[in-house]
Amino acid sequence: FMGLFNKIKKSIELKQNKPNLKSIEKTKKKILNLKKQFELNPVDSKILIELYTCYVTISDLENKIKCLKKLSDLSPNDSYPLQQLADIYLNELDNIDQAQIYQNQANNLKNNF
């Protein structure tokens, strides 16, 4: 399972360049589909990861955070969402205190394994 996250992480890092309008529209359509799928399968973390990837693509900060929090609830033993939240709070929101909280939670999970 962690291998999946690492693959996704790499593909997300590669996608950080600015998307054009056409790809933004395409991504927004994909988001609508994924949201519908998630409503039908509210425990499917794969759908959430895809949603998160879409929000990264269109730089939707608020929804990136929502997705990661849901992911963290669905997979409480997975440090990936917490690590991503820590990075977002540190690098995008300049909220060092909140970043530290998520980082500590991520570290605790890593140490428990």
C-alpha cells in the first residue's frame, strides 16, 4: 500500500508545473466524477488520493487539506496524509505550529511501525 503512495507522490511532484486552461477544465470534470464516486464509496481511499491529486493539479489549497484530513481519518495508520498536511501548512500557509502538529503525528506513526 505504501508503494502506491510513493508512486503517487512522485507523479504529483512531476505535475507541479502550471497547468493550462484546457487541462484545468478536464481536471475539474474529473473532480466532479470522483466526488460522485466517493459519495457512493465513502471509505475508498484510492478515490480520495485521486481527488487530492486533482486538487494539487489545480492548486486548490482548501480542498487539498480537506482530502488529506479525510484520508487521514480513513487510514489512521498511514503517515502520508499527515506528512502532506505538514508540508502544506509549512510551505503554503506559513503556519509552523500547525505544521509541527501534523509532522509530530506523522513521525509517531512512522515510529510505531
